[in-house]
Amino acid sequence: MPPDPTPFVHDPVFSDADRAWMARALALAAHARDAEGEVPVGAVLVMDGQVVGEGWNRNITLNDPTAHAEIQALRAAGQAVSNYRFPGATLYVTLEPCAMCAMAMVHARVGRVVFGATDPKTGAAGSVFDTLISPRHNHRVDVVGGLDAEAAGDMLRAFFRARR
């Protein structure tokens, strides 16, 4: 039997904590858009019920193609906990991670990713690539998609519509 083309959990049950952390990620996405004119993507890394890193897209602001929200959150967490690995942590992000961010999560040993909107062009959590769950890696990340997908997608669509 061929693998499921979208391996993230369909119709998942989200906890109240999941919803609260995604709300924070959406607020960070709005900050990226409103304060810095960046593509509105926000991310929150949570370990043991505590935020250890937050980020939002800063590619334009920092002139850095790697300054995605997830990378910013991972960098902040590394500084906060004095480590580059985050076993058992959950990363909440408003948009499905790209291949770069997904591999950073694999290397950081993130335990779980919860994302909002899917990315049908470059998504690496099941839409285009299956990077987070690939059996080729020595670590796999649990993936759950679709939390507040409509709000995250609407924010992105409005941002790009306004730029055209």
C-alpha cells in the first residue's frame, strides 16, 4: 500500500493548550505583518508547558533568507535553555514548515509540530514533502495540521493580495 500523501493527522482533536499556543503564534504573525511588513508567519516553541522560544518571519528585516519564524523560535529557544536540542517540545506555527525549517526541527529533535495553514507549494509536513516523518532520518517529528488554518490562511492571502 502506498504511503498516505498527506501524513499529518487529519481531523485531529486539539487541546485547549494547543489552541492557546496557536493563538500566540497568530499574534506573532500579525506582528510580523504590522510592525515589520513581513510575510505573516508566527511560531512558538513550548517545552513542559512553557514558552522557550518565539519567532516571526524576519527575512526582509534582517536580509536573511533563513530568518523564518520557526528558525527564529528555535534560535531563541537555544539561547533560553542553553541547548540546541528540544526533545519533547512542541512547535506551533501558523504555516506548514518548509524543507529548511523541517530539517532544523529534525536536527533539534523537536517532538511535535502543530501547524495552521498548509503550504501547497513548499510544505514539508505532508503537502509537498514528508521531511518531518521521513524514515531516512534518525528522528521523526509528530505532525498535526489544520489548527486555526482558516485564520492563518486568510492572514496570508490578505497580505499577498494587498502587495499585488
